[in-house]
Amino acid sequence: MQQPHGPVIGRDGEVRTVVETLSATGASARVLLVTAGAGTGKTAVVEQARRRAVQEGTRVLRLGWEGAEDTADVILAAGAGRGLAVKNPDSGPLRLTAARRAQLRATERDGAEAPLSGPATIGEALTEAARQSPFALLVDGVERMPRRIAEDVGLLLRMFRPRGVPVVMTGRPGYAADAARSQLTAAADQVLVLPPLQPADIAALVTTHIAGRFGHPAEPGLADAVSRGLGPLEGNPRAVLSVLDSLDEHDLLELDGQLCLTVPERRLRLTTEPAELVRIAWPDAPPDPEIVEAAIVFAHVTDQADIRFEDVLRLQPPADVRAAERKLDRLVADRVLTAADHDGRLSFAVPALGAALRTLPTRRDVRGVYARLVTPVTDRLGAKAAGSGYPWLADQVAAAGRRLDDGLAVPLLLAAAREDARADWPLSVRAYSSALRRLAPQDERTPGVLHEASSLSLRHGDHSGLLAIGEPLLACLDAVDALDAADVPDAENTRKAQNTDGLETVAGAWVLAALHEHRSPYADDADPRYREALERLPAAAGLAAVAGLYGIGPVTSPPESAAHPPESAAHPPGSAAHPAPESVAVDEWADATAPGHRSGPLPSPAELRLVTAAVGSHAELQAARRNLPPDATNEPALDRLRDAAAYGDLAGALAAVLGDRYVTARGAAGDSVATRYRAMVRDYLTGDWDAALAAARHIEVRSRSDGTAGAAQPARALAAEIHCMRGDVVRARAWLERIPDTVTHPLVARARLGARYWSGRTEEALEGAWHDVRQARKAGLLAGVERVLLRILWFAAQENAPQTVRQALEELEALHDEVASPMTHEAVLIGRGTAHRDADSALTAYLLLKRRGDVHLSVYCCQCLTDTADDPRPWLNEAAREMHRLGIGRPFRTELMRAAQRRDIAMPRLRPAREDLNEQDVRLVRMVSDGATNRQIAVGLACSEKTVEQRLTRLFQRTGCRSRAELAAAWLDGNLARLGLLPGDPAGTDTRSGG
């Protein structure tokens, strides 16, 4: 539960209570029972308290029994054959008179005939020894005591309690029914129950342990994932450490100085060491081997499909049903399994236990189990009726694999998919995917099933489901092309044309999902088969070409034919021209210029032109808008579209154009890179930069660990931008190094400019920025260029380069003439405020930014108005307050301070929580993180313990931490440094500022 010699996480109050009990010798001595379930840290708490009490001068002995521990340190024993002994490895023998020692030897000899003599004699001996030299007694693990020893200890504490000797016992609850052990509880003056760890304590434990093993603290999300994986054991320190110890360096990725989890949460597991696993899962009574084997089999069986109570019984021969019931009852009673819902669906109460058991071998044929569950139902009802009546069988069919014939599996899967499309669409998506893996591309059902599956996933915004149809789609397109080369009848050609029409829409849906995962079909590492397929599907190719304009892959030009979509784009399957397959009614790629254009979730070619034009000039945007009905878009939607284009936010752009037709699934199905990045942009603009960085880390982990996700260059650039603003150039550069040099998006150029300038490479920074501006213009990427030009202007002003300032302002004004967006207007106003010291322009920009919601630029306006406004005080106060809230770095605060000095006004005093810690404070925090006690800290800092307590209280107030554990975690994960609380400049920064 702790690092070696480190603090016990989350138990400060309990440790203090035990220390006070051990130290209260003499007349105030009492008996304390510390109780909690297995793995909650009873022994760790008592051991920590014992060390602290010993350091404070208290002598602590252990009351043990024969066979419980090594007997080499026994200093007092009594009770023939009963093994009751007092032990103390840390100090010399007890001071006893010769007569008392003779009495003890006699008790050892005659104890069998006088059962009370052992406890009585030890009680008298301890009382006599305590008068000579006070001490305390520890009794650990009373639930493990043999019955006879428990009786002796109970007698000792209840009838022959040694006067002046405090006693601390530890034990698990639940032994009240045992008369011998219940005496121990009755003997206690106080019972201290250790509760499960709280979430903050779990986070501190995870951070401390991971930092100790791997040299970096864990990202906060890791603690949340561990808690979810442990379920009812989430507050159990032993279980938490078991999961953490199962991780290795391949399961973690270092980002922003924190280690992020790269394996799916469902794969988080407890230790696979059998004995330790049994201790965690069955802490009270080890099960029979057959119970453990049943748990292992159940873990393998539930890995891919749900199993119900009745399913398990159906698998058994009649003679074995009763035995199977007993095993299930035992697993449920032991809280290994739990009934998840009213259907009797069984699952592991602790998911990490199930994941651990799946790594252990089993002799059972798991796929055969699934097949045996399905075949009795299909034999009785037929495949189609079985799928309609029992849709959940679809998952079991998929898990059975080739143990079930395609002729049986496909009708069942399709019937289940169509039956559950509304009630349980995720199951329906899985059923369609399983069916498509079995259907041959030449099967006449395949195009219709592809369309049904894509339509369902589109309606629910399920991008992972859409990506799963990629391989069947390619195979079906190849089969259609094969008809071209063959001499086939006219009827077959008609069917081919209809299939091609339907596959155009399916391909468009797949492309939309790929773009949401930031996967461009035109990227260098993309499968070339998809590029070849898009050459035959112009409407889908037009959608794919949007990717490069939003920082997803290279910038490409859409094919000419994309501007004139085929008839199927306006009349896809489901329209009057092409009736939809059974149970499906969709129109997801309707012509946006036609009546009913709002019915489909795919953007039409006209809407795609609008999304494309948003990155370019005002003229291009207005031309694209004229291709849409007057009520299709409004000015606020266009402003949101251009804002999204400037940040490479494809999801935001599509949402602005499609309105309520844009759908994203909830939960894991809708957690695409694009939707997560959209939230990141929103957090950045509103000033929740910690949440934005957490989103960037999440996206990066997905791109490294999830085969469906691509690299999100805009997210990397925006993370680098935040670190630049916070003065952490080292981390900014680490994000930028992940972005290929060929990426020309303005957001990337802006972050590169900031990182180079704040690294002291001024000339290289400005030259590179001008080059990036030219490259972006050449590629037609105008949205976002205004921020690069504004930053050039700001840096040039800092460097006292008026010619560069004028050039940047001229470029800004020319860009605004061309683009005429709210963002270019704001940038021009800020540029004029900076270059001409024009307070009116800066004030106008500030009001516009407040309305639009861009906290970052509004801080710049406040800084500019501090220099130029008639009354600088309100602007100085707001700038300081927002910098403080955002955690903006020292270079910017220094520049604001200089502006205040130029106006001869004082900087506002911020909350004490942001005051820098001095060297003594840092030393104290470091010692707390190392697990030092107040006495050890006092010795190290040459002060009194009272002073240490007072300084710790002030540190808690200034850092916002609530305990020593939280303070240690804040030190280890770098939060104190990020908040600017540590003395000295952050590494890798200088004292300059910029926009």
C-alpha cells in the first residue's frame, strides 16, 4: 500500500489515532482494535504508526504466538504448549525480577493443568515490566489466531490486563460468531474501522506508485480507469497496487511528463500470480480448485458474448446441473460474479479479476461453448426465427466463429440485426458486422446489408461501426468491377448499376467515419486500395478531399466529377428510385439543393463545397453558399464554420453546416478523434486549458494504441500552443516534434512560431513563420493565418522591429480584405492597437472577443489596453486575473508587469495560492514526498515540530492541497511547477512575451 519508507496514502487520521494509543502509557493506557477487510492496509497503518511512535520515544513490543512469526526474538513466553509470547526485535529484554522469571518458567512447565496461569502470569509480568520501562503492545492479525491462542489473549486483555500497557490489535470484521475471537472485540476500548480509500487518495496512491516504478507520475485518468476496473474493490489498496503492478512500460505512454494508459480499460487486470489472485478474490476462505477453474472458464466464455444463468445450466448434462448450480451460487455468494440485469445476465463484479482470469489457461473449448448455446435454439425455431426471437444470440454466433456454418449464422445475424435496430442498436451494429464478415462479396445480399449497416451507424453517429465495413466494402466493389469485365446479361448489368449506386453512399459513410478518426485515405501510410476505390466513387472522393484542408493528411484536390454527383447521391437506396432493403428507410446523402435536403446525415456535395470554402476567401464562401437554399445556413452558423476551419476542427465545421443532422453517438461509440478534438477546441477558447490538454493526451493515446485512429496534428499543435502560453517550451517542442514538417496548417505554424521564439531563436522563428504563411496561402488555407500574422506582429514589437510590425499589419489588413471573417477583423483591430497604440481599436476587439468567446486573445487585448487606455487599472486587473486562471507563464506576466511599470501603477496582488514557494518550502515538500515524519522534518530543517505543523498548514492553503498525500502527489506530478509556485524560471523559457 505504500512506497518503501513512504507515507501511508489516505490514512493520516488513522495513523495519528494509533500513534496516540501507543504513546498513551500509564494511567491513560487503552486497548484499540483496528479492523477492516483484507487488503485495506491495516498492517501498513499500524506499522507506520509503530515506526512513528518508536521515533518519538515509545517502546513497542509485539504479542505473538507460536508459528505465527520467527521465534528468535521472543523475550517473554508463558503457557505450556500454547505458544503465547511477547516479542521485540528492536530493543533488549524486559526488566523482570528473578522471582518473576521463575514464575514464568513454572507456568511454562505446569500450564496444561492450570489454563488460566499463562495469561495471568504474562499479565502480571507485563505490568511489572511496564513500571520499570513503559511500553506498548501490538497484536496483528487476530483473525488468524488459533482458537486456543485467541482464548488466551482474550483472557489476558479482559481479566488480567497489564496495567499501564496500551494495546493495539488488528483484525478483519466478521468473526463475531466465534466466541473466542469475539472476546477480543469485547476487550477493546475503541474500535477503529478503516474505510475504503477515497477517490483523491486512490489518485495519490496511483501517482506515487507509478512515479516510483517508472519515473513519471500517472495522468489522473489512469486512477479513474483503475477504479472502474476494480468496481467494488476500488478503495482497496492491495487491489489497486495489484492492477498497477500488472502494467509494464509498453502499457504506458509519457505525455506532458505524465504516464497515460495505452491499453483498453477492459484489459486492466489484477495480478496473474495464482496465490495472490485467490487472496484478493476470495479473502476470507480459499475456494476449492474446481471453483477457481469454473471462474477461469467463465472469464473466457464472457470475453466476447453475454452469458445468462440459464445458459450455463443448459450446457450441462442433466446429472451435472446440480453441481453447476452450486458452483454458480458459490461464485455469486463470494461476489466474484453478479447478475447484471433482470435477464439473469452474469458478469464479473470486479472486471479486472475477469481480465486476469482470462490470461490463465483452460482446457474447455470456448468457441464450442458458444456453438452449443446457439444450436439448440436454431434446431427448434430455425435460424431466422431464432435471430428475431433472441437477438442477443448474435454475439454468441460471432464468438462461435467457424464452429457454426455460414448458412445458419448469416440468416440469424441478419434477423437479429433488423429486430434490434431500434431497441439495442449497438448489438445490431455488431450483428451486421459479423454477417458481413461471413457474406461473400458476390452474394446478392451483400450490397443491401452494407447499406443497412452503414445507415444504422450513420443514424447513431457510430464511427467505429462504419469503419468496420471497410473491408467488406472493398471486396464488394471488386466484385462489382468483375462484372464489368464479364459478359453478363442486361438484367445482371442493371443489378450492378443499382449496387454501384448504393455503394457510393456506403463509401461516403465510411469516408466520413475515417475523417472523424483523422484517417485520410490520401495519407502516405493509408491503404492504397481505398484511394483506388475512391477513384470510382466521385462523391465519396469529394468528401475525402476535405480532410487535408482541416489538417487531416495532405491537401488534395477533389475530382472534377465530385461537383456533379451521380444520380445515387440524390436518390440513394431508400428513395423511390431504389427501394431500401427490408426494415430500413434512409436518405442519408440527399441533394442539399432539393426539397427534403435536411433528411440525411451525410453532407451533400453543395454542403461539402461550403465546408471547403470556409478555409478560403470570402468570395469562395459566398459562392458556395449560393448553391444552398436560403434557409440552409445563417450568419451565426457561418461564423462557427469559419472558427472551426481556423482550428482544423472538422467535427465543428460539419456540425455548423448540418445542424441537427450532425449526430455523434454517446459513450465509446461516439468518442472519435474529431469529436474529442472539437471539445478540446471549445475548452481552449473558454479557458479550460487543463481539460484541453487532457483531451490532447487522450487523442494521442488513441492514435498510438487504437488501430482505427490516426494522428491528430491539430490536437498536437493546440497542445503545443497551450504549453507555449504557459511558458513550458520543452513540452511544447515535444508535441511539435510529433508533427511532420510537411503539415502546413496555420495552427501548426502558429505553435511552431511560438516555440521557436520562446526558445531564443528569434530570427529563425520569424523567417519560418513568413514561410509558413506563404505555404498556407499557396494551399488555399487562409483561415487561421491571421493568428500567425498577429503573433509575428507582436514578436516584432517586442524586438523593436518597426518595419516587420508594419509589414505584418499590412499583411493582416490585406488578408482581412480577402477573407472578411470575424477573426480577421479582430486580428486587424488588435494589430492596430499594438502597432499604433490605438486604444479604441483594442477596446473594440476586446468587446468582439468577449462576445465570440476567445479568452486567450481577450487577455492580449487587456494587456494592450493596459499600455494604451486612459485608465489602465481595470485592464491590468483583468489581464492579471485571467493569466492567473489560465496558468500563463512567467514571460507574459513579466511583460504585463513592465506595462504596469510604464503606467506607474502597482500589479494587483493575487491569491496566496499562487505565491512562489521559497527554497525552505520546497525542501519541506520534498521531505513530505519522501515520507518523512514531522519530527524528521524538524531535525532536517532545524526547527520545532510545531513550526513544521504551522508551515504545513500554510502550504496546504497556498497549494490547495488537503493532506500530506495530496501535497506529495502535486509535487510528483509537476502541478506545483505548472502553477508557477516553484522558485526560478521554468526550464526552457526566457523573459519575453508574445501574441
